[in-house]
Amino acid sequence: MFDAVPDELPDFIKKATRECAEPLRIARELRPLIEKHAAQGARLGFVPDEVVRALCETGIWGLKVPRAVGGAEVDAQTYIDVIEELSYADGSTGWVVMAAGFAGGGGVGLGPSAVERIYGGDEGIISAAQISSLGKAEWVDGGYRVWDGHFHFGSGSRYSSWFGGAFAVEHQGQPVLTESGRQKIIMCWTSRDKVRLKGNWDVMGLVATGSYDFDFVDQIIPEDWVAGLPGRRNMGGPIYAITVSIGHVAWALGVGKRALDEIHALATRKRRFQRTTLIDQSRFQLEYGRHLAALQGARALVRKMYGEWYEAAKQGPVAIEIRAQARLASCWATEMALNAAQFAMFSAGSDGVRNRDGANTLQRVFRDMQTGATHRHIDQDTLIECAQVALGVSDPSLEL
């Protein structure tokens, strides 16, 4: 359906700057360009080069790159604001920066030779990753042999120089267990030339993310390319203690706000036969007020909870209760954003149904929100796990 995956990344991606002194200001300034190309991206199946080039030249990809290697390494509140702003402009663009940009900070847990190659060379800093353990690994001298690494939803993989995947460790065909009795999982990274991109992204929403499936070719992963091995000191500060859930909820907040703004604008002119303009109808006013208040309240809670996680991380390991509260806020805020998008789409009537050659912003926002809200980081299973922590009945080995 869409163009083939490029064999070679363009120089503007490989040479993307990681310096970004005022990322929120830059994100706001990029909005007109992102909006201009959003419909084109939906038709192409990936974020257009004009937008990717601008992201590369302005340093937005450096949000999660450590200061030690020239990156922005922003705090939690700034990260939320920037991803929210980009996602408001276009859900696919915001998602790609959130996912691939977050993985771009993956080098903080790698060894010296990997850090030097990723951040010190000229191959680019953008990364795609999948944390579900869909591959197998076995210890060999100097690293791990990996195989059967078939990964799905590599968000931003079209633009990525580096790829991460989670592998379940085995020894002679039997699972290697941790002290808690679970199978040992390692996160491995490799270069673009050692994966196969399938170019198979054909979906309902988040169409322009180019989230291709990818396979690790069977290979030996050196220890320096395995994240978080015992005894290794990671680069960077407290932002790296926070999971990718911070990006997913920031994305949802931006898309949910765009949905409400789109229906607000439409309501000023929409009038069904023999009825008053939509914005003058009390039922619409009631529901709009409810969704606006819910989304604003969710946003405030998200900023509070992730602010607490960030501050706690400055002191050391963060208690599961703090992490659970932030993750709970993410799940709830995403639900509020989804509700807002559904309300907006339903209220739009036939205006939401017409495709308009991909230029129907409200329809695209609705499809993006429906798709993004299904992600495991903010789904109902995660909400249940957070509630179990709050109730004091969680599994002692639960990780959030």
C-alpha cells in the first residue's frame, strides 16, 4: 500500500542535532509545518521528509539524549509539554517523537563501546524498540547469541539507526530464571543493517507512524549492547528512571485536546435541519463542559504524579507506590482523552464521516486516539495492576 522502506537513511537523519535549548518553544513553532503535512503523512503511511528534516534540524530528537553526550535531557514536565504539543499538531508525528525519541535515550544503559558508536559517530541517534520479549537469547563468550527476534510495532523504525528488542534468556533449551522465579529477560540493541524491516504498516489509526515490524537477524550481541547489566553505571539523571508511560499519556493529552478544539470550531457553524447551531445547544454545552473538565483534571494529575516520580528519582530507587500512582494517572488520563475524542466524533455527525481526501482532521484525530489508547502501557490491565498496588494486594515481583 505504501512506499518501500528506504535502504539507506538520508544524511539529515544521520546528522540530526541533539541540542535543543528551548524544546517547548520549538515544538510550538513547528506546529504549522506539522499540520500542513499531516494529511499527506496519512496518505503516505509515514511522516513526510519535510517534517522529519525539521525535527532533525531543531534538536527535538535530543529530548531524551543525555547531556553528557550533548543532548537536551529534559525534566519530566518539559517532556510532557513537548510531546503533548507535537501530538496536538499531529498524532502520528507526536507518537514517532515520543516512541523513537524515547528509545533514543536507550544508550544510557549500554556499555562504553555502544555509547561511543551511538552518540559519538555519524550514523544517527534515532532508535526504535520493542520491549515485549519476542526473541530468544543464550549466553556465549563475550555476549549473547540472539535468534527468533520477530518484533512488532517498531514505531519510528523508518527513520531509526538503532533497534532494541527484548529477549528471553535460555541455556541448552531451558529458561534461565531470576531470583524471583521469572524467566530472565535482556534488552539488546543493534544497528539498522542487522535487522530486517518489513514495511508492513497498514492500519486504521496512527497511519503516518511507519511502525514497521522488524526482525533481528541471528547474531552475537556483545555485552556492551545489552542494557542494564549488573555493575554498570548508567548515564543521565532522574528522567531515565521514568518509564515510557510518560510519553504515552502526554501523547493522549495532546490528541484529546485537539479533538475538543476541533469540535469546538465545528460547533460554531454546524447546524442540522430545523435546529440551532450546535454550539448553542444546551446538551452539547453540558457534554463539552464535562469532557473539558475531565481532560483538564487528568492533565493536572498527570503532571503532579510524574513530577513526584521525577523528584523521587533524584534521591534513588523509586517506591512502587509512587510509580503505580503515576501509571494509574496515565491510564485514567488516556481514558478521558479517548472519551473526549469519541464525544467529538459523535457530535460532528456527517462532518466527521466525510474523508475529504485525508484532510478531515477530526476524523484523523479520532482514529489516532482509538488506536493509541489500546497500547499496553495505558490499558486496563495496567490500571488493574496499579489498583492492586493501591489495595496492597499486588504480586511482590510486580514491575511498573
